[in-house]
Amino acid sequence: MKLWQKNTTVDQSVDTFTVGQDRVLDMNLAAFDVMGSLAHTQMLESIGLLESEDLVVIQKELKQIYQEVLAGQFTIEDDVEDIHSQVELLLTRRIGDAGKKIHSGRSRNDQVLVDLKLYFRHEIEEIVVKTKEVFETLQGLSNQYKDVLLPGYTHLQIAMPSSFGLWFGAYAESLVDDLEMMLAAWKVTNKNPLGSAAGYGSSFPLNRQMTTDLLGFQSMNHNVVYAQMGRGKTERILAQGLSAIAATLAKFAMDGCLYMSQNMGFIKFPDHLTTGSSIMPHKKNPDVLELIRSRCNKIQALPNEIALMTTNLPSGYHRDLQLLKENLFPAFTSLKECLDILKLMLDNIEVNKDILNDPKYDYLFSVEVVNDYVLKGMPFREAYKEIGLSIEAGTYQPSKEVNHTHEGSVGNLMNDAIKAEFDRVYASFGFDQVNEKLVNLVL
């Protein structure tokens, strides 16, 4: 029997179609469903809807189920519709009628909402922590190679001198802004929907502030209709945060593919991190970077996918929302894997320190020569024209001294300021406070 079923048997094809991938995907929610029930039942007892004796038995068994989830001993049975049904079924089997009381004052609608928000918080933390590791690696490389010059390009044409310090540091700073996007997603996610029931509240005198505190939420979705409207919106905003990090990784991967090519030869990786060709024995292909690029481009499509799936839905719950899990859940895994493998690649990157010895890069320094003339008193336009004519005449001689001192330039990377910005955003999540609440809940 399903939680909503009475005496009618559902057609098997309808059951298969409507349940879809839920049994598989809901395994991601198992621990969080138990947490939600632990908080909800404490609240029910506090308002007199659950006897204290029943609460003790329920809490003990819920914590046992939680440990089974962590140990990989929990499954959703083939004839059970979803995670909520499985947990309630196990409780009822093990402790009898007390297990049937845990659903008072809530609907599967707000139950799945709170499960998702708890799960999203967990995934956000894992992604942010991995992003921090990549950020720190990029900053370390930026400082290590701050004096190694690198050609800068515009329009894929040789432009001006850059450096590996600037290149690595640019991607580190990009992750700061990406983290701001994830922080916005965290703030939207970190609001408690529990108690909104089917989207219209309950005649029971629920204490929503209590469950908000027990589950470590910053606040609640106050309006019960809006709590339901938040499903789909939360996913879309979270997808935008994932997309921001993915865009940075995809761009770096593209740079890496170019810089590895024999035509550039700026960087290389050990053989064991590259792949070969079935017929060309000289090949060392950047397959890891290419797959990061493709995976992250796929993640960048996610906000649009979610927007299209939820566009023009009226307020209230609709079964369309179930399918969002199929799009979003795999993206968490994919982005985390991309962050991990990029960290490995960065840890093993080899930098070419003699790139600019090649005469084709002499034109990189034309602006430096122009600026030198200006510093000696020549108007900029005259200096620009004179150097341009010397290039055309083949008499141009580069001055390969680079003396940039302003903020954020080759000689002044400002990595400490960038790190301070990253640390400020990272601290704003408050992961420790949230995790402390959840540990107290499940102990």
C-alpha cells in the first residue's frame, strides 16, 4: 500500500511510469528524510500530538535507521513508492502503531521539500569544500610561477606579456565570484519548508520555528504557499551556482587544451595523466581536460533545463517537479568529480619557463616599447605610430623588460587580497553551525 492508497489497486503501468527513477534517486535523500522525521516528531510531542513514550521509541528506531543508511544497509523495496514510504513502513514493522503517527501535520509535499533542502545543503558544502581545494592550488601555482612570463592573446592573436602568475591567479579569483553564486543558492536553500504540509498549512498548532532550529536552518519559508512555490525555484538558483563554477572549470580546461598543443607548448602533464592514440604513437592527448570541458558545458545547460521544466506551472504542487531530481542530482556528482580530477591535474602540471625566447613573441613587447617612449616624453599617439611603422619596416627591436606595478598586474598579483575575499565568502556559509545542529539531532 502507498501512503495515499485506499482500496483501489493502481495499474502497474501507471505505477511504473509515475514512480520513474524515484526509488534510485531517493536513496540520496534517505539520511535526510530520517533527519526530517526526527525533528518533526520532537515537534509533534511538544504540541501534544505524540505521547512522550511513543516519541522515545520512534526516535530510537529512527536513529537506528539512520545508522543503517550510513552503513549502506538501507534499501527501498521494489513495491514501495518512495523514501518517505519506506521509512514509515520500517518504523511500523518494527515498533507497531507508533510508526503510523509520524505523518501527522505534514504531507509528502513538505516532507520531500525538507529532504531536498537538507540534501542540497550537504551537496553545496561538499562542492564548496572541493572548490576551496582547487582555489588554494591555483593560488599556490600563481605564487610559485609569478615571475614566469606567458604570451597574452586577444582575438587569438599575440597581444601583450602575461605570466603564469596572472593565468593561475585569474582562475582563482574567478572561483571567488562563483562562490558568491553558491552562497546565494545556499541562502535560498537554507530555509525550512517543513510545516507547510501540502502547501496550505495545517489545522494542527505546529511549531515551525522548533523544526527550523532543530534542523539548523537559518530561517523558514514563512508563507506556506510560497514554501511549495520554492520547489523548482530553489533547484534553478542552485543550478545557476553549479553553472558558475562549471563555467570557470570549462574555460580553464579549454586554455589547458590549447596550451598543451605542440603549437604552443606552454604546459604539459606526466604521461600517466594523458591518453594515447590507437595508431599515432607520439600522441599525448588532454582527454581529462576535454571531458572536464564537456561535462561542465553540460552543467551550464542545467539552469535552462530546470527553467523550461517549471515554466508556467501555477502555484501548488505538480508532479512535473519530481523530474527535477533526474537533472540535478547527477550534476552534483559530475561537478565534484571534475573538481577532484582538476585538482589532480594541477598538482602535476609542468610549466615551460622559456616560452618567450621564441622570436615570434617579440611583438608581445611592442606596447612596452611604446610606453617607454611615452615615459621619455613622447606623446602616446606619436610613439604608437613610430613603433607601428618600425614593425612594418622590420626594424622593430623589443625591450623584454616588464615593469608592471599597479594592482592586479604581472608585478602585483594581489593574491593575498583575493584570498581574503575567498575566505570571507567561505566563512559566510556557516557549515560548522549547521553540522553541529544535525549531529545533535541524530545522536
